[in-house]
Amino acid sequence: MHTSVKPNRALFDLDLLRAIVVVADCGSFTTAAARLHSTQSTISQKVRRLEEMVGHRLLVRGHRDVLPTDAGQTLLGYARHMLALNDQMLEALAGASVGVTVRLGVPEDFVGGRTTHALSAFSRQYPQVKLEVTSGLCRDLSQAYDNGELDLVLLKQRRNSREGLACWPEPLQWIDSLQLPTFELDPVPLVTFPPRGLYREDMIQAIEGMGRRWRISFTSSSLSGIQAAVANGMGVSLLPPRAATAEHRVLGAAQGLLEVDSYEIVIVHRPSADGMVKALADALKQLLAGEGW
């Protein structure tokens, strides 16, 4: 007869828990042993070990089968839960082991819209891939790629600056505020990215080529900052057409401004890139090959 003692606080062995669950489900040590590819004596030893740990009898032999005691019923409930959690953990870790992370860098004006739709379609096609997307200035993205921090980058650059997997022309247009225009001011206020940022030198050269004076009125490393500054009458800027909003007025030949066509968009990844990196590059190629960029 077992006497009640304080349960051992050692961790329960899942193998022992699995043994008693199968015995309870089968109602027989013999059948449980066959299902677990073990021997009846081994299964009996595992159940006795559990009973010693908890200080209670867990199973009793009925008229025809083996039945759990009240303590056994309590333990079985927790045992089933622990075994289920263990199986879930193994499944999750198995999925993580075959998962692939692709680190993508894109300019800020490519975040959202059609780019997000393309990335969403890619994720549905390759659910095992985790996408880590970084947006920012192209010079920062280029440096991060060179440092090995990104697997794939979409860059805007002067033509032929860096060889890419594929490239497309990057059209640009001059914009001013629709409600508070500034182009006629003297000197012309310019809204630009920071020094060495895209388009900055092109803007200065174009204004000087017109014989106009200029001043830098506002700088920002954020595209949204540039857009807002122009819209609120802080100066003119040079941006891709997709970055213009309803609050902007497009300038051009009528104002004596020449078209700037010295930029391109390139997709860059290493020749030794993973297959999923190449698959994502192909998805971006299809996106950029479409009209409207």
C-alpha cells in the first residue's frame, strides 16, 4: 500500500509520462508495450518510477483492464498537456530550421504600394521565407550591402556606378508647392537630401545653369520630410514622379528647367546568393519591368 509523501520536485521525464498515457489509453501494459516498441516489464518500471516520484499509486488493475486512480487522472491531464506542448515545440523548431531569412534593402520611395503587394505575393509563394526589409538613403543601403548586412538591394544611382543584376532608367521631375510656390523667389530655395545625397548636386548645377542664385533652405534624410517641406512652401526639389503628391506642382521646360536623366535603378545581389534571394530578385525585376515607375 502506497503512503502519501511529498512529491519529488525533480523534472518529469517525458518518456515516463508518455508511457503512462499510452497504458491508460490502451488499458493494458501489454498493448502499450507493443505500441511503444518496448517490453511490458520496461513499461511497468516506468510507471512505478512515476509513482515513486509523485508518492501516489497512479494505475490499478480493474476486472478487465488497467484504470487510473484519482491521482492518476490528475497526472494524466498534465502529462497529455506537456506531451502536446513538446510536440508543438518540435514542430516549431523543425520549421525554423528549414526557414530562410532574406534581408532586403529598398529606397524609402519604394516602401508600400506596389512594392508591398509584390513582397506579399512572394511571401505567399514562399511561406518558409522571412523577409527583413530595410529602407533608407541609397548610400546607407549600399554601405550596408557592402558590409554584408543585406542580401539584396534595390538602389538608385548615377548610371553605370555599380553593376547590377538588372537596371532601369530613373526619371526625375522638379516639384514646387501647389499652394505656396517658391520657384520665382530669389535666391531659389532648395529642399534637398543631406550632402552626398541623391539629386542634390544635379539641382544646384541646373539652377546655376539658368543663371539663377540658390540657397539650401531645408535638408532631410527622409523622403516624407522632403515631400512635406516642398508642399508647405519651403522650396523646390527634384524627385521621382512616384514621390510627387497632390500638394505639389510639377515644374519643367516652361520654367526653363532641363530634364535630369542621369540616374538608374539597379538590383544587386552577390553571384553566390541563396536561391530565395535570387527568387526575390526575380520578383522585383517583374515589378520594375511594369509601367509606372
